Amino acid sequence: MHSIIPITPAGKDGVRGETSGAMDAFPQWIIILIVVIASARIAALLARRFGLPSISIQLLIGILLGPSLFNLLGVPMVLGTWGSPSPGPLHGALKILAEIGLIQLMFLAGLEVDWRELKKIIKLSFSVGGWEFGLTAVSVSILTRLFVDRWTEALAMSAIVSASSFGISIYYLSEIKLLRSRVAALISGAAISSGLLAIPLMIASQATNYGATYGAFKMTIAVSWFFAKLIMFFAVAYFLTSRFLKLSAKSGFQKRPRQMLIGYLLLVASLYAWASMHFGSFAAVGAASLGGALIGMSDFGLKEKVSKGLGSTWGSLPMGVLFVVLGMEANFKEVESYPFFLIVVFVVVLIAKLVGSWMAARRGFDSFNERALIMTGILPQGEMGVLIAAYLFSRGVVNPSQFNGAIIVVVTLTMLAPFLLKVASAELTNRDFGKGGETTSENWCQRTDDHPGKRVWRI
């Protein structure tokens, strides 16, 4: 019998040579991993020192470390394809850290939202999200169809670049201390609605691709079953998390709050993994947000402790790695083959989002500066756009070039948005309060029932 496994004699080119090569490669990927982690931390320190948005600096560093310049990874890494095999230990380690950062980001976003304030303006916030998403989706779909062969790719590109980022929007609003304002509540609601609307559009692009191969009937059955499973998952997730919190309240969680919190976080992480494997990471971020929202709306008094712990210097390090990894996914070297398309798509997305949110925000906000803050606050696309792109790419709906083009638009807009938001928030501060005052940004955008037609500022 002949062996199907080639046997190489030990020696210079044999087993010892392979072992020696592995030993030489081991320190290299460790060094690169340390460089990525240190870069994320240094970017945060530099941003704080010079008053710049930390997210933008970390994304920029990721772009430089990725295939656009240094190409430290060699093989591209697609964040959001949870459970897929990694080509090496470096990819695996970075994916784990980025996934942890994604859980933290979405959990903190759900935790930090003022849900009581959002409930008061839910219709307006969903109107803003619907207008900016609808105008962007229609514009990008029609435009992209001029450059691609099928509506499948046009709908896919539209779903990727139309979704707003709930996690990154809340993260940056917290960073500039705008989180407790009425504007922040509206931005969070608009980002949630935009992300939810992107999911049916994403499924529509996949369905058209599936229907072209298997027919309309099988496509309808497949899509219906997918949505049914997705709804059942979130029903189960809500039941388990809310039930856990109720049982913790009955059992006297005050005696062991740390143990209760660890158990709850493990439950949320398990639901996140479940959603990632069966539906994609776009559903997983919903599970993480739901977990944080239930803690934030509960009366446990743990909101500040959890937020302080996960947002500490070392606790937030995985989130910094996440932003660097997001930047490393974009390959700007390939822009040379389709620069006109990317520029046109970027401009259309920017204008459509600004115009759509401006039109909807006129009904609830009279101040130009407040509307400017809303318009810039929902521009970030970040994690939601990347996860939708990864889902469609892993299922063959978009090709590598289309995937990279969508990622470049998402990352570029996410880098630009914090600067625009910073300018809008500074303009609001200077005009409404003057320079050198003691008023904080938490006093912004407050209305009282006693003065329905007049804006009253708490100082």
C-alpha cells in the first residue's frame, strides 16, 4: 500500500526545519499583535491630548497598518464572519479581541441610552432614521445599478452604506459628554431604526440572488423561515435576559452583585455567539444591545458601575482594538481601479443622509445648530455597515472588489463624522452659551411642559 501522506526525512528541510520555521514565526505574530494593541491605546492617548476624536485616529491607524500601507496581516481579515477558520494565530487573536470589543461597544450603547427620554420622542426619532435611510437607500441603489450588472449587488451596496451605527454614535456622544441630551436620545433612536431597516434590505439583496437560482417560491419560503427564526431568537433572548434579572432581584442580588453581573454578562455573550453562528454578527450586536438596555432600564443601580468598569482605561482596550481592526479591513490601494464610483457613492451617501435627517428633524427642532448636531450624529456607519458587508460577502452576494469598495465608504464616513459632530457641538456651545461659561453639554436641548413654545436651558 502507498501512503497518501508525504514523509519528509528529518533534516535541514524536514521536520526540524518546519519546527524551526514555526519557532521563528511565533515571535513575529506576537510582536504584530502587541503593535496593534499598543497602537489602539496610543491613539486614544493622542486623541485625548490634542482634543481629537479617538475613533477617527484609531481607524486611521488601522488603515495604515492594513493592506493600504504596511499590510501587517498579509491575508485580509473579514470581521463579522464569526466561527470561520482563521489563516493564522494572529488573525484568530485579533478576531477574538475585536469580537470582545464589539460586545462591549454594543452592550455599553444599550446601557447608556436614556430610554425614558427616547420613549417621549420615539416617533420623531424613527422618522429621522426612516427619512435618512430611505433617501440614502434609494439614491445608492439607483446609482450603483449603473455600475453593476444586477440589482442584487445594487441592493447589497445600498444596505451596507445606508445603515447608521448605533454603537459608535453612542460611544462618541458619550466621549464629548452629550449623552444626556434630548438630541442624543433622538440620534440613538434614529440609528436604531436605520439599522433595523437595513436588515430587510440586506435580506432582499440575498433573496434576489437566491431567487435567480432556485425560483421565487423557494426564495419566499427561505426568507420567511429566516425572519421567523430571527424573531424567535430575539424573543428567546429577551425572555432569558429579563428572566435572569427578575430572578436576581428576587434572590437578593445586593449580597452578591459581582457574581450576578458576571453571570448576566456570560448569558449575553452566549446569546451573542448563538446569533453570530446562526444569523450573522448583525443579529449578534442586537443581542448585546438588548442585554445592555435591560440593565440600563432596570432598578438595580448597576448602570454607573458597569459603565465605569467597561469604559475604564484597560476595560475599553478591546474596543480600541475593534476600531483599529475596522480600519485594517479597508484596502485603499484598490481604489485606483474604481475611484470615480467610490467618490460618487460617498458624496451621494453624505448628501442623502444629511438631507433626509434635516427634513425630518424640522418638525421637532427649531434651532439650526440642533438640527446640524442631529444630521452629523447619525452619519457614522461603523460596525453595522461592516457586519452587513461581511454577511453578504460570506454568502457570495458581493464580490471582493464590491466588498472592499463598500468598506472604504463606511470607514471613511465613520472617520469623518466625529469631526463634523465635534464642529456642530462646538458651534452650539459657542452660540447658545458663550465661551468660558460653566454650562455643560448635558444641559442642552431641554424642553419643559410649562413653556411649550419656548426653549428653556438648565444652567
